[in-house]
Amino acid sequence: MPDFTQILSRCIHPICARWLSAAFVLMLLSAGAVFCPAASIRGVITDASGAKIAGVGVILIHNGRAVASSVSTAEGSFEITTGIQGRFFLVVSAQNFRQLETPSFYAGTLDSVEHDMVLEPEWERAYMVVTATGTPTPQPQTSAATSVLAPLDLALRDGLESALRLMPGTIVAQAGQRGAQTWFSIRGGGPQANKILLDGVNAGGPGGKFDFGTLSTTAIERAEVYRGPDSNLYGADAASGVVSLTTPRGTTRYPSILFQGDAGNLSTSREELEAAGAHNKLDYLGAFSWLQTANNLPHDEYHVATTAANIGWQLSGNTLIRGTLHYGVSSTGMPNAWNFHQVADDATGKEQDLFLSASIDNQTTTSLHNMLLYGATRKREQSYLWEMSGSGSFDQHGNSLGKSVTIMGANGYSATGQAVLDMFDASNGKQVNNRDQLVYRADYRFTSHLTALIGFQYEDERGVNDYVSYINRAASYTTAQSAWRKNYDYLAAVHGDFKNRFFYTLGGSLERYSLAGTQTSPRAGLSFYILRPRHGVFSGTRVLFNFGDAVREPALTDQFGSLYQVLTSYGEEARIQQLHIKPIAASTARTYEGGAEQAFLNEHIIFRVSYFHNEFGREVEPVSASLVPNLLPNLAADKQYALEAFLRQNGAYGLSLNSQAYRAQGIESTVEGGLGKSIHLRGGYTYLDAVVQRSFNSDQAELGVDPYVFSNGIKIGANSPLVGARPFRRAPHTGFLTASYSGGRLTGVFTSAFASRSDDTTFLENMDENDGNSLLLPNRNLDWGYAKLDLGGSFKLLNWLSVYAQAENLTDNRRIAPIGYPSLPFNFRTGLRITWTKAFSR
């Protein structure tokens, strides 16, 4: 393979190229290896705790009929041989366990296929998770805090923002209505501290930026949320958690076509078409959806088109080639903070996101598994302010003002005045984030109790930020910057157990980033069953501990807007030394977690509680635009104001500095259980105590600037929180409750999410009609608490026809979004679902 090695060597380190090429050769050779004279399907059956289960019936299904069967031995193992080749699936049945049907798979007459299976109780959901260990592992065998949104949780949703609120320790903030920018916080971490994976591909922008507001649920089968730093397995940006999204695969023996269409209030409609199936070595799925809505504000129309595909080709029973695609195109109005202006901006945001993956997966031997994946991310974001909007009033600089409004915070403080709406006649901006990545993973199972994992990841990231603003249709301020980064990650980990009672995960990674330098990220997780799962009132007790370090790569906007870089470009070296300002660097995170899990009533009820302590350091903080005259005193006054106006108007671009540190600790608890086979209940509560420990905006004495003070002497952090305060938009109390029913023809899901008041700011520094700060309010408890209640369900009229409905925000709560942004009011959709296939069997 000299040519393959040479090609890889041009992109990555030569040693890694030789390693990957050798692994690739091994995978291809094993694809055609001959193991036995007939197809053999074998594996081990365990419960969620890892205990082997004897006497389990296993039936092999081919073309809709049983062709062979087996019963698991005392060691939980089974083996089925058949001279038939084609697509199969297994049906596994055992007393007191939910019947399990595996996804369909291909096996040739000379293949040996490994299929280990984990059974779960009829009344409990014990999902297999990947993000905790890097290999599929039952939740009870991991120490990590991992939750799963299953197909039933996502089936009626058009977006993920509401479903993500149903995770413990998480906060969702959507700055507006459907399609508006949406960020996601895990255990107090910032919105860019999460690694977002789509079929294993890093879907976020450099630095972790990801907007859930325009992501459709089309062709997303499940979402796995890992809470805690995991740079050990996934590299930079997994500083507070990982969200892993998965595309479904075609399984039906004949082509299956699904169409669903619905309509609702606010001129909302959604149509979706999906075709899927599997034949011999091929499985396929294609989907397309279109959603449009007027929302509830002027200039706030939103539409999104999503295309997805998943195609797999099984070279043999142990080697699978797969490719996936997700492409979304959206356009949404950007009316701005309506409650601050009562006038909507004539502005539009457009986005085109493409996510591609191509992988080869090989079970080289019964113990060795290899995976090689190429991923591509192409993200384009454009923003347009078509013309200056406003009430007809202008300030002394010619900036347009909104109407006179009274701004009221949840803390009872209020202010009245007119806020600046637009500083330019028009503007447009473009951000481009491209990434190509190559990932190799190999895991080796030494015994059923010990597995080792090694891996390598290479990322090539490119980004562009262009922005131009116009006054009197002449360019007033223009920027065009680009960056190119090459990052390398090397990882090693082991996970296993001792007598299915003591489970552990140990690992570390060495990371080399173009901008952030060399980093290391260790991680350890331990859990121990004090009382093994059994029958009885107290039917299992487990304690756990986790530790981890992580880093977050600076975002492109952080890099482009670096305060150090700006001061350097203006020749302000003396100011850099005076304020001890350094080049932009990687943010850091460290966590400690300890907790317990208790099962009751033969594991019908599972209660979990954890204490976590996170330390976030070198966090990027926005430097106030109003400091431009103090930071650049030698710059002409008109240039100072032009730069200041540009920084204010383009909210995604600003001066940035690694000057913030805070800790976030708290208690996270969940309880779940089932009533029979059809009803499942789940709830959770999280208390978060987050406090800022260091902040540039709190210490500007050397610039002669003090924090703003409200009329009663309360200090205000205008753009970021002050020392001793909470980070913005992290509610100290959050919770959720879900209840689902699935039986016969009827399916129903009720969900509710709760949050207490949280700290925030109006971001209206020097933005009233007199260039003043009268529209700033005290940060403490500025955002309103809320309760969001949703209800959905479907009913099967015929085998091929169903009706469904989804209603959200049943109480018409308009204060779910951050201050200034009215939330989407009560809204509903109802429609028909049509399913067609030649045979209603696999």
C-alpha cells in the first residue's frame, strides 16, 4: 500500500499514516477471509449489569420466517449456523425481559458474525451508549452521566430544542421563536463547550459553536447526551459534554415509504417523505422534509428544508462500508429583541449546513474491531440587514431608535426609554466554516471483562469571516479575515469490570492544536455495585465517581476578534503590557463527580443522584465595545466610533479575551420507572450553583472605567457577569417530567420542563437615546423562570394510516426565552402519516 501511505502522509504525520495504512490493509484482507463452511451467528447474552443469562431463546429470521434457533448456555453464549446467505435479524426472548429484535444484517455462507446482546427488563429502558467509553456499552456498566432521547421522544418534534430540555443538568436558551439562535448548556458550561456529533462527524464550528435552532429532527433516530468533559475520546470542545446524533438505517425487506404532512396555527406546515429498505448486502434510507411558519412577530418568517441519506454496503458479515449525508437550508427573519424596541428589524439570517461521513467498519477477529471514518462539515451563515428600521426617531449620531418602551425584569426592576435599533443603513455578513476529519479507532477485547481502545483523529479546519456595513449606501466598515488550522489527537483508554460488580474506565489523550498548542486530557470513571441487582424492595445499589480534564479550542470569531490582535494591529504594545493581555488561547475545564444509583421494587424504579464540581478556566469573555476609546486613545474619534458601532451591530463579532473563570457545582437527580409494559415515567431536578471567579469586565481600574451602577447602587455587568455573580442564562433550578404511553394503536407523550429565574443583561450599554446606560438593569434574576408543557400523540387508523398531533407551550407562556425575546406562544400541528411497504415484515 505505498500509494495509500503517501497520500495519507501528505495530510497527517508520517508515523500515523503508516499506522492507518497498515490497519486499512488488515481490514480489507479480513473482509474476504474464510472462517467456516457455513454462516455462523454467535454471541453472548447479558443483562444490563453484565451478568450472563442462560436459557434465552434466540431465533434467526430470514425473509420473514424462522430458519434456525438456539438457546443460550450457562455462560450466556449462543451459536446458530445456516447454509443460507442474505439478510437476517434475531429475535431474542427471555422471561421478565423485553423481547429484543436486532437490526437486520447480512451474512454470507462463509461468514462468522458476532452479535452480543444486552436484554433490559420489560419495565425499564437501559440503553446502549457509546459516548461514555467509545464502544457500545450498557448504561448501568458506565459511571458516566449519559441520557438518551429515543425515537419516541423525537417522533413528533420538528426540532431538538424542546426535547433537549428533558435532560438532567441541561439548559436551553432560544433567543426568539422557531428558527431563532439556540444554545445549549450542560452543567453550567458555556454554549460552545459541547461537542456535537452527527454520525460520528464533528458538526460544530471551530471552537464548538453550534446552533440547534435550525436543526431538523428529520432522519435523526436518537440523541445521546453525555454530561461531563470528554476530550479524552473526542478532542477539543467536549469541555462540558457531548451530544451524539444518529441517523436511522433501512431495515425492511421490501422498500418502505413514509409520508407525513401536517398543518397548524401561525401558518405552520410541515411535510416529510422517507424511503428505506434493505436487500442482500445493501441497506438504504433517504429523507426530505420542508417546514415553514410565520411565527408570531413581524419579519420573523422561518423555513427550513432538510435532505438526509444513509447507505450501507456489507462487504461480508464482518465488514461494512457506510455513508451518510445531512444537508439543511434555512432562512429566518431576525426581528431583534422585540420587547426592547417594539419595532422589528428588516433582517434575515440564512444558513446552509452539510454534514458527510464515509466509514469502513470491520470486526477483524472475534476480539479486534477497527473503524476508519472520514467526515466533512461545510457550514455557511449569512446575515442581511436590508435597510434601517425604527420608529422614525434618531439619536445624535443618526442611529435609528425603537419606540419608547418600559423594560421589566423578573427581579422587579424596570427602565423606560428608547433603545438604539440600527447603527447602519444596511449591512451583510458571511461566516464560512469548513472541516475535513479523519478518525481511526481500534478496540481489542482481551477478555469479556477487559477492552482496550486506541485512536487517532486529524482535523483540517478553514474559516472565513466577511462583514460590511453601509451608511448612505457607502461602505462604512469592512472586514475580511480567514484562518486555517490543523489539529491532531491521539488517544488510549481501557474499560472493563471485575466480576460484573466493579466497572472502570481509564484513559487519556495527547492533542496538538495549531492555535492552542499541545494539551493533555486524562479521564477516569469508576462504579461499584454495593448491592447487585436482585428481586426485592431494594433491588440494586451502585456508587460512582468521575474525573476529567478537557479543553475548548477558540472559535473563529474569538480568534478574529482577539483583543491582543486588535491592539497589536494598532501598535498599542504599551497597552498590551500594561493590561497583561495575551494572545487568544484554549479554554480549560475540569470536573469531579460522585453519586449513587438505587433500584427499587425489582428494578421497576431507578433513582440516581450525583454531585458535580466543574472548574472552567481561561474562558473567552467579550470586551465591551464602549472601551474602544480607552483601549485605543490614539485613534481618531470618528474611527473610534465607527469601530465601536461595528462591534455593537455585529453581535457575533467582538473583542475577545481569555479573562473569565468560574466554577459550577450542583446536585443532579433523576427518577424513572414503568407501569407495566406500556407506560414509562421519567423526571429530574438539578440544582446549579455557578459563580464567576475572575472577569476582565469587573476589573478595569487601569482603564479608569468602573462597572455601571443602577440607581440604588447595584453594580451591573453590561456584557458579561461580574465577579461573584452567576454566569448569564444558567438557571440555578431546572427540572423536567415526562410520561409516555405506547400500546396497541395509541401512542402519547406528555412532557414538561421547568426553570427558575436566571442572571442576564439587556446588552444595552450606551444604547439609549442619549448614548447612556439607562436601559441596563441589575443582572441578578433578570430572566424569568418558566414552565413549558407539551403534549403529543398518534393513533393508527389502519395498518398504513395514522393521525397525529403535537401541541407545545400549552400554558401560552411568553417568557421562556431570555429577556427581550418573546417566546413562541401556544402552537400546534396535526396531520396524517401514511406508510407503505410490500410486506409488513422485515
